[in-house]
Amino acid sequence: MSDTAPTNSIFADLATERVLTNFFERMPLIGVGLDTQGAVTYINPYFLTLTGYTREEVIGKNWFTTFIPKAQETMLTNAFTDILAKESYTRLENAILTKSGELRQISWTNAALKDAEGKPSGTLSIGLDISNLKNAEQSLLEDEERFRILSDMTREGIAIHDHGIIILSNRKLTEMSGYSEAELVGKNVLDFFPPESQAVMKKYMDQEKEGCYTVIGNKKDGSTMPVEICGRMADYRGRRVRVTTIRELPQADKAS
């Protein structure tokens, strides 16, 4: 394998080496070739731009001891050995180190390569930088945790739903209704109210109206309870959802 473009029998269906070179040199993905000892034999420009290294600083270096965090080095070295032994394709996610020491999360597709005699000659890997996606996922998890901490401190039940389908609920709502979170999330919020209440709720939901109103709700044990519902629209994870608070009223109160 050269340091300009990987050439191997698995690419025999591509017309020419020039096509192959252009593909790897221009694609907005990482391209890495390793020999059987884990030394870098090929690296494409995207990796260099992403990490800040020069080609001279990369070619010939051991991939695992140079570009992989110490905590993942043994695991990935073993995975590399397994790919060579099984001559297989695999998918992995792991971090790489940039020249400045920053960690980038990469999703890899790895292939074992063979020489002209059919013996293992190394691996070729294509990597997608998913760092921003992972950071966004972590932020969403942290946002959800903050929601749970704050909402569990309230005296009202809270349900966030997308066109009626509940995507988040708090502890008070489960205590009030008798339904577990698993029984609430993924269900239509209207399913927990009798038809006469559904008609009122649907009007507010369809028109995306803000405001409060009183209806009758169903409990899991078959009993009913008067509740005050207040709802408004909000942005959540890139979509418009309805945030609803539900407060149980004394039984003397009537639905309106």
C-alpha cells in the first residue's frame, strides 16, 4: 500500500487507481491504511485537516500508540488483530487524539486487506467524525436530567407530548394517575381521559392554544379525578411539542 492511495484487490471493481486516489483524497471522511504491525501506510488529507498533523508526522507511526487514547489502546489493538485474523469487515466507534490533544469521536468501517498472494497485508478504514453528534446527544441527556430534577420538585404532573404522543413525564404524574412512566411514555395523552374530556383537550391541542381548563382524568385503578390542565407550545430537540401541567383538584370541583 502506498502513501498516496490504497491499492488492493478489494477495489478491483474500480476502474483505475486514479479514480481510487481521487475518491480517498477528496472525500470528507477519514481514510487510514495500516500494515500488519499497525503502522500507518496511508492517510488522506481530511484526517490531516481534522487533527492538525502533517503527512510526515503520520506515515510510519504506530496508529494505536500515537493516535489512540491510552485507555482504548489495548481494546483497539485486539480488535485490529481480530480483523486481520478473520479477514473481515467491522464497524467500531472510538476516539482519536488530534495534535493539540483534543479527542474526536469517530465511527469506523474497517476492512482487512490482502497482498497478491492472498495473505493479510493490513487494513483500510474509513471514519466519520461524529464528535458534534455525540456532544449533542450528551447535551440532550443533560437537558433531560435537568428536566427530571426540576419537574420532580413540582406539585403538578408534567407531560411533554408531540402531537399527543407523550415523550416525557415526571414522577408526580405517575403518582397522581397510578400509571408508571413506561405506561405513559409512547402513549397518546388523550387515552388517559374520557371522551368528553378529550373533546376539550383536542381543541386546545389542535389550535395550539395556551391556557388552562378543567376536565376529568382517568386513573389506572378505574377511578376518575378532576384536573386542571395548562398547556403551551415549546421547542424541544428541534421540534414543536406541547408542555402540559396537570394539577389534581378536590373532588368537589367540576370539569368545565
